[in-house]
Amino acid sequence: MGSSLSLQSLAKPVEPLTFSTSHCEISQSLPAIDQVKPSDDGTKLNNEVLVQLNRLKDEFQTILRRHTDSVKASGAIDLSSTSDTPTPGYGLKYEDYVDRKVPKSEVIDSLRSIVEKMNSWGFLNVCKGLYVNTRKPFVDTIIEQLQFEELSRGTDSKRLLREELKSKVEWWILASKLCIEMLFPRERVLSNQIFKDIIIGSTAIDEECFLEIVKDAAVKLFTFPEAVSKGHPSSDKMETILLLYDALLTILPEVNALFHSRSAETIRNHITLEIFQIGNSVKRMLTDFQTSVLHELSSVSESEGIVHPLTTYVMEYITLLVNYKKILTDLIVSNPLLGGEIIPDEKLYSLELEGKSPLAVHLIVITEVLQLNLQRKSNYYQDPSLGCLFMTNNILYIVQKMEGFKELEEMIGADYLKKLTDNMRQVVTNHHRSTCERLLDCLRDEGLYLSWCFATWISKRALRKRMEAFNSALEKLHHFRSSMTHVDLEFLEELHESSLDKLIPAYEQFLEKLCKHINSRRIRSICVRDLKRPQCSCIKYSSEDLKTLI
């Protein structure tokens, strides 16, 4: 945007007053001026009338200039780089730009008296022109220094980095509040005080003056949100766009109150249109986000089934949406159009979405789409146990985030949260069951013993192969449990007891049988006495070790 704008004071040299600043003196002089009459035919002004007319005109202009706020040069801000863009902590104030000097009542009375006299002579347009030409440059200078045009000119919300756009939006919000809450209301009050109840035809002069002074400024004010909406911002900028949307909704009542007349209808329509367009951008971004979550292709860790960055990002996104629940509930009025392309129809039916708000349905669909992506990622693991661990940790993370955010839990409903929890538990239960079955399969007698001529002995090769498989499955089960980063302790304890009830008796029986067939009295006595592991290389764990590992 180039270098910062140089702010120059609008304060002009003080001109000598024809009268004093005293309203009393002006009031005393007006009756004398009343004695001066235009020519009888009303077509010409005699010299005396012209002199008095010029005196009043000069007086009006001088008072206006003397009491028009001067613009502070210290208000310059360079928006040419993101780092220089003010943040909410900047604390933008009207006083940063304006030497705020509210005209005293006697000054207003003086201006009002001159307007009434000029109007009685048929020269109201002279006062009106002087007033607009004095106040409008002041307002335009403030708008120029707030750099609304620079904000809009450099705004491509699709290409800008998220933080760059956020800085621009935050600056616009502060600057727009200054205009809507301070600058424009002051101009309306001043116009009303000086031109109140003066009507030409059907036109209220105070309203006409106010609009001529601020209309261009108001148009420039709303060019930025217009530029943002036309840029089709990406879904990762949702927080910033919601911030802008919320700000527009906040100032809408004040804008409608300030610009209530028929002549100001274009300004009211402008902000209404911007709110509509920004709202449509939010709806589109929400749909785009669902699609992007489904098709996100980042890789997974080969060594650990940890919580994936996509899961944390999506849950942060959902939290953001819930934080803006109030405005999004009014904005999102229809359920996502998915059909069977993203989520199968039977799956959608099972979610029991009836009775939930459209926003809640969107949140549930996002969660379901996330699980579809995670399921696809879990298939990348060559080891099925790691794939199961990956799904378990991620779903547990989702559940705990939902349970930890009361508003989110209320929106999606206890029924969906229970369904999500049950699905996670089923995944873990199936994994434990299949692992226990593999462990029990390693302890079976079939294929382990050889017999000949009424003699039976253990096949060392079969034993070694069985124990290697047993040890590997046991270690993976232990790794699975110890690697669960978000643990449901009560559920795991239930699994633990269930697994031990099946495995410990089978393993102890296996060790007893094994000891009986080992030709070492010392080792056999140890095995039978306390079921410690036999001292052979392929038996790594005792029954007590199993209790710890599982």
C-alpha cells in the first residue's frame, strides 16, 4: 500500500470575526440587519443588502472554521505490512485522530441565528454550501487516514495469509466503530442543531447536509467487507470471516438508525447486502470444510497410533463454530446436502438426526467425515494393531473434547456422544478379543507335541514358533494399552479383567504341561511349584508377568 499517509491538520488561520464570538452580540445585530430590505421588485439586491449578506456569510464561515475539529498528524498508520497493522490491543480512539472540541451552545446558537436570517432572505443554500464544504473535508480526511481504500485495494481474501486477513479485519472493525459510534453521530447531531426544522419542499435540510457530508465516507467504509466477500475466502479463514460477519451484525442497528431516511436507503441496502454476501461465504466455507476434511491426504506415523493433527484441527474448528453458535444458528438454516456420496444413506439414517438444529447436524456430519478419513488412514498401517490403536486414540480424543465442552455436548446430544463412545469401545473390544484369541491359539496342544511308540515329547521347533508368536502378540497388546493417549480407565479395567479370566488359567495350564515334558528335575520343580517361567530361551514371561503386561 506504499508509505504511510501524511496527516495534515485541517486547522486554518483564525480569521477575525465581523462580530465577536458572543451570540448576544450577533442577536443584537440581527434586528438592524432586518431593517435592510431587498428591492421592491425582489429581483435585485441593493448594495446595503449585499454588504449585510456578505457579513453574515463571512461570519458563518469563520465560526464554522474556528470550531471545526482539527485532524491530528499523529494518527498516521502504515498498513503496507502485516507487522505494522494495528491489532485490537492498539486501542484506536477518536481522540487519536481528532482534537475533540465540542462547540459550545452559544456557538451553535450563533450559527443557527445566521441560518435562520439567511433562510428568511432566501439564501439558505449559501449557508448549506458553506457548512458542507467545511465539514465534508474534515470527515473525508479522517476516512483517508483510516485507510479504508487501502484495506480494500490490497484485499484478496483467498490469497492473503490467514493472519494478514485477520489483521485487516481487526483494524477495519475498530475503524468502523469509530465512524459509526463517534464520527457520523457527531455530524448528525451538529447538522440537526444548526438546521433543525428547516424544510425546503419535502427536504429536511439537516438530513440533506448530513448525507452530503458523510455519504462518500460511508460508501468507502463498506468497500472492505465487499472486497472480502468477493474474494471467496478459504475455509481455514472461518474465524476471521465470522469476526467480520459478527461486527457487521453489531453495527447494523446503528447504521439503520443513522441513515434512516429515504435518501440514505442506498447505504442501508449496502450494509444489508454485505451481511448477506458474507453470510453466504460462511455457508460455502462450511461446506468446503466438510469436503476438505474428507479428502485430506496427510500421512500417518508408522511407529505410533497417535492422535492425528487433522483430528486436533477439526476439533478446534468445531469449537470455533460452537463459540459463534448464536449467529450461526440464525445463519445455518438447512442441513448439509450429502446424499450418499460422502456418508452412506444407511449411516446417515443411523445417526438419528431428527430434532437437531441444522448447525448441530453440520457438526455431526463433520465428525463423521473426520472418522471416515481416519479409518482410511488407519489402513495405511501394516500392523493391524497400530491401525486399531490409531482409531482408538483419535476417537477417544474426539469424545473427550466433546465431553469437555458443555455447549458442544448439548448441541450434538447425549445419544450421538454415546453412539460415538460405543463405536470406540467396540473397536477396542474387537482388537482385544482378536488378540486374546491369537494368544490362546498359541497355547493349544495341537501341533506342539510329537508322539511315537507310546512316547510323547515337545517339538522344539513348534514350541519356539508358538512362543515367538505368543510373545509378539502379548507385547503388541501391552503396547496398545500403554500407547492409549486418552484413556477410558473404567472401560480398560473391564477389558483387563475379561482378558485375564481367559488367558491366565490357559497360560498356567500350558506352563504346567510344558514343565512335565522337560527333562530337568530342577526346572520341573520350579514350574510346578510356583509356575515361574521355565528356564528355556523361548519362554519369556511368567503368569505374573502376563497380569502386568495385559
